[in-house]
Amino acid sequence: YFGAPSTVWDSVSGGQDNDDDVTCRPRYAEWWGADLYFSLHTNAGGGSGTSSYIHDSAPTAGSVSFQNALQARVVQDLRQFWDPAWIDRGRLSANFGELRL
């Protein structure tokens, strides 16, 4: 628990312990005072390619700029060093647990 209060790692009352799993990650980053939070998810369906997400209604300051830079660089590097036909699945927004506090 790294000294964090339960509001960070156990914010969902009731239910199973794993109910807090995805939302506790950005909460820890916020609690630690992080300037940046980056989450990598690799088992998405629908074929290969790279997409990036920011929160759809309340992205934090700098999110769009970081998303643009990161998406461009990751796709560029994958095309250069792995597969020249790598698919850029785009810069997207959503309300995923990993994206909100």
C-alpha cells in the first residue's frame, strides 16, 4: 500500500478487492504527486496496431499534447524497427478506469 490512505487503494465500497484495481493506479499516481501518468495495455482485441486514449470529458492539462507526441513516436518507432505496415489506430478518448481518478 506504500503508505497511501485507503481512499487511494480501496475507493470502491463493497464488492470484491479487485473492483478497485484499474482506478487505484491513477489514484496512486495522483497521491504520489506524479506529473505524468502512463498506462500500457497490450491485450486489446481487433487485430494489431496502436491507439492511445485520454479521458473523454475531463482530460488533465497537457493530456492532448502528450497523447499526440506519444502516439506519433510509438507508431513511428514500431514502423521503423518492427513492421513498416504497423497500423496507427488513432488518438481516442474514453471513460476508462485507467484514465480517471
